Amino acid sequence: MNLKIVIIFSILILNFCNLIAQDNYLEIKPKPGDGIKVIFARYDIPEIQEMLYWFVEKNAGKFVGQDGIMISETYLLPIVVYEYNGKSIRSTIENNDFAYAQSIQKYNDKMHRKGVKEGNYRKDHILWLPQFELDSPNKSKTEKKAKEKMPTEVIVDLFGEKYKKVKILSHKLKDCIFYIVSGHGGPDPGAVGYRDNYELHEDEYAYDVSLRLARNLIEYGAEVYVIVQDSTDGIRDGYYLNNSYQEVYIDGSPISSNQLERLKKRVEIINDLYYKNQNSGKKQYSIETHVDSRYTGKMIDIFFYHGETSTEGKRVADILLSTIEDKYRKAQPGRGYDGTVTSRNLYMIRNTIPTMIFIEIGNIQNQRDQIRLIEKNNRQAIANWLRDGLLNAIK
């Protein structure tokens, strides 16, 4: 199962009639009668799942009903605006692929001929760089055949009936393996919070976020192993997740009541899988999720641990942190973000061979933090942001 990373470029903010480059991407004002298909056809954007997913996610909150376009809104398109340097497309985008530059030239000229792009990039120095694949003369038949063989959908029963069908949106993570471990489980519920006469068990909420993250990574083509599993739960949309003690390991073995034995078993499973996959040539990462409980009266922003000597662990954790900080800055301006990245000599971090990122996603005993955990959209947002951070780190 493989994945595609959305590439993000840093550019100037340009104003050009109704066309504006905001946050790197071209922003448009729709015309009366426009729908997603009409807009995609106008800009020659392929109507494939990956592009539809991108468009809906980037323009969240700007639709009436399922996907109705509002002409009062502006919409981002998967097209990056560059300031053409007047010399060549290759030097402008810093890519020496001649065939690729030709395809970009043809796209810009076509958009200009159609009247979609008002100016010629050679004169107004506004160059559009599509973030979808263009027909390139140098694409080999082998590449095309390999892509055709890649699956477009997989079934993962562990995610439950509603979420088990996973569409492959991209293949950029085809060379990555993730071992996803949710904290505690089985006889150990972890930290316990209380809200509206319900017990909130750490292992249930960490597990739900872990499943959502695993699903996100599979959508982008990663190979994923969920180390702690509950075959009856799946991804759940409820506020108050049912508490159980029936989680087992990926190999079906029970979870011990002894803490050290639990940790040893998890390390053993991950390291065994690491050695089995070592010859695949893929990058391997371990992601462990927990819910903090140290400060009852204090909100705890998502924070990260890495191994004391792991430069790769620190690098990935730093990018996860900066990604989430950026997401908060855009979603909740002025909120601030107090997440941290530190090294710790924890057993799992110290003994797991693949690069380990240890994540604390909130304080289960804090009333405001509990909202982050019990609301399904918040749990999904955490999984989405972690996915985006991993994409940024691994690209």
C-alpha cells in the first residue's frame, strides 16, 4: 500500500484580478452555476479521487450540502503561482527536467488561450505550476505500468464497517512502513478522566486516534502495522467510547497485566517486524500515542518525545511540532500553541529499533482538553495533522 505526498512551495502572495495566490495556491472566485466538476474542467484538473479529496479538504467549510459551491466564497486550487524570472521555467521552479518544463509551458499557454489565465507568463511573469501530473514525454512505459498495478482501494476490517474501505489517494509513501502503537490496553486502561458520569479511558481514545492516523497513512500509500488491536471496536464516532479490556497484540497474543512484560512484548513485535522488512529498502518508523494526565487543572498541547541520540527522531518530531503549530495558527488565530519536543529515556523509545516518535495528545483529566478527545472531528483533526506532519518530514 503506497502513498503520495502533497508538495508545498513557498512563494510570493500575488494579486491578479480575480485570481489570488494565497498560502502558495491559486485562489479563485467561482462563477454563477459553477460546481466542482465545472471548475476542474475549466482548469484541466483531473477528476480523480486525490484531487477531489484535496479540493474538499483545502476548502473545508465553503460548501453548501455535500459539495455545493458558493459564489460568495473563494476557493484554493491545486496550482501554485510562481513569479517567472524571465529566463526559463526550469530555473524559475529550480527543476532541470526539460520535458516537465515543456508540459508546464503547454499548460500555461493552453490556459491563456482558453481565457482562463488572463496574461501570458512571458509578459506578466505569472507562472502556474499544477500540483497534479501532466503528460510528460519522458515518462517511461515501465513507470506507467507500475502505477496502473497499484491498488486504488483496500479493505481494512480493523477500521470497522464504516471506515474499512480505504481509497488510495496517492502513492508517495510507498517506501515507508509505520508501526502504530496506542498506549496501554488490555488489562491496563491507562489514565482515567471523568466527564458527565462517564469514565474516559486513555487506551480507548489513544486507540481511536491511532486507527485514524493509520487509515490516513494507508490512504497515502504507506505500509502500516497496528500493534495493539481490538477487532470489535474499529474507528468510532461517539463522544464516550465504550471501555473494554479485550485488546490484544497484532499477533493475537494477550496483553500482560505486568507493565514491564507489556513493554517488552511491544518492543519484541516491532523489532521482529523491522528485521523482516529490513530488506524491503523502506524507511521504518514507530509512532506511539498516549493521553497525558499529570496536570488536572491544565490544558496540555500535543507534545513529542524522541530518543536521546536519535537525530532522525528529533528531526521528525520537530517537523510534527511545527506542522501542528501552523495548523493552529490558521484554524484558531491567537490561540497559541505550547507543544514541545524533548528527548526521553523511556523503555519503548530506548529499545525500539525503528525511529520512534512518542506522542501525548492531551490531558484526559482536564475539562477543556477532554473536548479535544471526545469530539470525533477533533480526533480526526489530530490524525490529519499528524499525517501532514509526517508527510512534510518524510518528503
